[in-house]
Amino acid sequence: MILYPAIDLRGGNCVRLLRGDYDQETIYSDSPVQQALKFVEAGVEWIHMVDLDAALTGEPTNRDAIRAVCAAVGVPVQVGGGVRTEDAAKALFDCGVARVVIGTAALENPNLVRAVAADNPVAVGLDARGGEVATHGWTERSGRSVGELAAEFADAGVAALVVTEISRDGTLEGPDVSGLSELLTQTTIPVIASGGVGTLQHLVDLAKVEVDGRCFEGAIVGKAIYEGTVDIVDAIAVLAQDPKKAEG
């Protein structure tokens, strides 16, 4: 299982929100590039970034920071937030992004996902509260379930589903292992788990999940790294073990 350390951008800073609440923000760094380089030095395979400003407004406020990170690191960068047109996706790929994550627009315009995925790697972001997908920076309810939407993209050529349980995001209380495991029964698309990881044991719990021979492709970890409750080097070592033998 791949560890995806997260850099959430707002106003050019590396921040974390509590349960997706823009009024509960903690700033951890004013240099996304330096933060990304620390991740690379620790041995990560990927970096996950979110433009929170763009997710809320659709405006690519942090594109320069994304470009700078892509230029500075030697690992692929996955970016989401505000990707609502083909031009927006193209602009991110032009910045050096390896894979874009399309969330809100995937619900409103599924054909956009298919169009972008025809030429470049795309992940669909499914951010949910209690199984119901939310949109526009997690501020609006869609009335549709994660499983329903995952099925809709079965033949769209997407590289992965990035699935976040918003109620757990930033809490460090543990991921929604049960809900995420159920999703593995509903889709054959690789699933990247997000939201709630606070300890090494939480990562082990995710790594141990196996449904019909399928496991999670990766896990996104943000606040736990910044707060020091998960050490990247230790996490990579644990995830490299046989998950059935790993202990957090």
C-alpha cells in the first residue's frame, strides 16, 4: 500500500482543515516546496496535493505553488481541487502534475472525467459524509452515495478513486475501515483511502483489508504527519511488510 503524504494549500500555505471546515484551519508551513522536499527525503513514492481555494471557488489560486513543488521533487504529484474543466486539468498537467483528481465536476459532468482520462491519468475524488458524497469543497450535499458514483465510472478509464470520509478528516481518530472495505466490493477501480489516519496502527488496519483478493492502493495521510503522530519513515517501513504480520 502506497503512502500519500498530503499538502493541502490555502493562500499559499500548507494547512489542514478539521472535518472539512474552512473556519477550522491550522497552518503548518508557509513553504509547500520545503514541505514536499521533506517528504521526498523521507522516501515517499507520491505526494498528494489539494488546492483548497480552488475546491471552494474554482479559481486556481495556488497553481504557482503546485508548479514549484512539481519542479522541485523527483516523485509524481497527484493534485485535486477545483478541476472542473478540461482546460483546468490541462493547466495542472502543464505544471508537471502526474495525476489530477476530479471531484465536484465528476458528479456534475461525468463526461469531463472520460475526456481527460482519454489522454492523461485521472482519479475521481469521492468525499463523503456518512456515505453521501459532498461537493464544492465539501460544502454541498449531492444526495448520491459513494458506491453509486463509483459504479458510474467503472468504464471511464480512471486510475483510482480517492475516497475521503469527511467526518473523520483531520480528527486522527482512525479511518472508516468498514465503509472503505464495503466500497472494495462495489468497484474494481483502485481505491485510495483518506480521512482519519492518526497512528501507524491505523495504516496497518487499512493495509490488512483484503476483499476478493483486492486491497487498498494507498492511503493519504496529512495531519498525523504534521502533528508527529505518524513518522513517514516508520510508515513506509510498516507498509512494506506483509500486512498480516505488521504491527503498528
